[in-house]
Amino acid sequence: MCLSDIARELDLTVIYDGGDIDREITGGYATDLMSDAIAHAKAGDLWVTLQVHVNVVAVASMKDLGAVVLTQDRQPLPETLQKARDEGIPLLGSNLRAFDLIGRLYQLGIRGT
Amino acid sequence: MNRKETVNELQLLVYELDVESAMTKEVVTVSPDLAMDKLPKILKSNRITGVPVTEDGRLVGIISLEDYVRWAADDGKPSCVGDVMTRKVHTIYSDEPLVSAVSRLERFACGRLPVLDRTTDTLAGIVTKGDVIESMLGNLEIDYREEGLRTYRTSRFFEDIVSDSTELSFAYEIRGESISEGGEVASSLKKTLRRLGMHPDVVRRAAITVYEAEMNVIIYAKAGRVRVSIDQHHISMVVEDEGPGIPDLEQAMAPGFSTAPESVRELGFGAGMGLPNIKQCAESFEIESVVGEGTTLRVSFHMEEACA
């Protein structure tokens, strides 16, 4: 499913579009632990997390993740947003908590890999 | 590219390319009213051996040098092209795959096929065996060049260097307590290994390893460095730090065990997964630590090894 469709369906805020909001999202992963994301998230995944610091983008870029969604209306730190721009990683926001957001993503057909 | 791959590429190309991409679009045509004795001059000046005959853009026949010779040998009485031409012409539509052109040229043993536009049914071009070969070679060359750039294999790079043994090495410094810089060494190394054309799986595992090691240095130590050396078959990595050292290595290796401070855990680090992650990625794994002095980690990856 493409990122812009997901954003529209779930009413996500596009904080930064990553230069290509229509990119294909191939799966999903949810964790707030960096090592967990590094070890288990897959390229093309939508990563659901409440972490907003710059390492989130570093990890997403290293693993070629499709996008990062910040939960609970959390805002990225300025350096996080800057790094997202540098690395072309889309940053989105949701007012939902992780549990509910993931449930809706699942309903849309996004699966863990 | 070995021979088998080339054949597969060619097979793919004849299905992927359409006739339009190979055909000659500017076609010389003649009218059926043209006098036969004018034909040789037209063929000769255009260096062709046959020409489609059209009337208002519609193909009505084809006339070749062979037809001319037959006509001249017969008695050569004044006639026009329309009387001598072959009326039953094998044609092909411009949107058909190139493979259809090849099989039709072969089956009807003809040198050229007039190409028709499917919607207007008018003559759109002409395609010869030469056009087919030229188009396929052209496309193959483009593919080959792109492929060549992508798969600049490290092994090939090493083959070009004349020496008894060759090793590439890169060094990176890590500052302690610089959490926001976390991942920079990993991302530089990942870029470098990719440029060297290494297998994506090896790149992935090396990047994860260096990321975890880098974060360990940042979280626990004052400073550290990463040295990466690459020879024809292996990537070896040494990560050293001036840190507190690890009193119990077995405990440190246990998944979930961590001594990270709360401030770091809040950021999602210190989950006790770093060293186990590294061990899972690397083919060889050694760790030495002296309390109060520092820790040295040595890992290596086999380059040809597939996914772990």
C-alpha cells in the first residue's frame, strides 16, 4: 500500500514527506527500542514508535525503512526533522496510541513481516 | 555477464521491446503508378533492395530488386510498379513484440516487413533483420552498462591490484556521550561497502554490527574507534574503547541484560540487545575487556556468505 493512501485513511499528519509520499509500504514494525528496530524491522516497513530523537531517523535510514510514524501526537526534535530531510525519511504523526494505530494499520492490510 | 545470462537477456528483450522501437520510421515508398524503369535508381540511391508501394498512405504492395530482375528478364515491356509488385505482403503491427517480427521474417523468408499502425492501418515504418539485431544490441548494451556499474564487485577490485596480499582499511573515531551522533559510523560504513558493490546481506550485517558497537561506545565509554579491514574474502572489524570495561562478559552477552543509565533507556537504548545482535550478525565474534581500561571487540564477516 502506498504511504499517501495510508496517511489519508488513518488521518496521519505528514510532518515530512521524505521526498516521495507515494512510496510503497511493504510491512510494519512497532518498537521503542533502537536495537529491536535495528535487528528486526525490514526495508520498506512503516515503523511505529513514540521515540522522537534523532537516532530514530538514523536507524530508519540504516534499515531502509519506508517511513516513521510518531504516536500520541509527539513532535520530532528539530534535529530529528533535519536528519529526516537529509536522509529522505518520511516522518508522520498520529494522535492515536501505538496499540490503536497498529490495529488500524492491520485493518488496512499492513502486516508485520 | 556469462553466456547463459546473455541468452536470457536477449530472450527477454525480444519479448519486452516492440516493433516500433526497432523499425525505421522514415520509409521510402513508391506509388503503383511509377514506371518500372525508374525503380533501380530509387533503390540504388537509397541503398535498399525493396520498397513498399503505397496509395494515400495505405500499403498496397511491395516491390523488390528481385521483382525488377524478373520483370527485366521476362521482356521488360513498359509497365508500372502496380502491375509487377507483390500484392500479398506480410506485415506486422507496430505494437507487436519484436519476437513476432523475428518469427515472421524467418517463416516467410523475407528480408523486410512493412509495419502498420493498428489504429489507422497506414504504413508506419519498415523493419529488417538488421534493425532487430541493432535494436537488441543497443538495449543490451544499455542494460549491460547499468548492470556493470551496479555490480562492481569487490572481488574484481581486488583482482585488479597486483600484490601478494591486499587489504583495504577504514578507520572511524567515536566520541563518547554523543548520542545524537549515534549511527554516523554505521551509515558511513554502509555507504562505503555499498559503493564497493558488496552483497546487500553482508552490508546489512556489517552495518548492524557497527551500529550496535558504536552505540555501546557512545553510551558507556569516553571515546573509541572502529577499524575495518577488507581483503578479498573477509571484512574484519575491531572496535576499541577507553571505557569502564565489562566485569562479567557472560552476563553482558545475555539478551536483556543491561547496565545502561535510565536517561539512555528512555531513548530506547540499553535494552540489552546490542551484543547479542552483533553476535547474531557476525561469523566470528571475540570480546576482551579489562575493567577500568576498556573493551575490544573483534568480529568478521565472510563476503560470499549468504544470509544468516
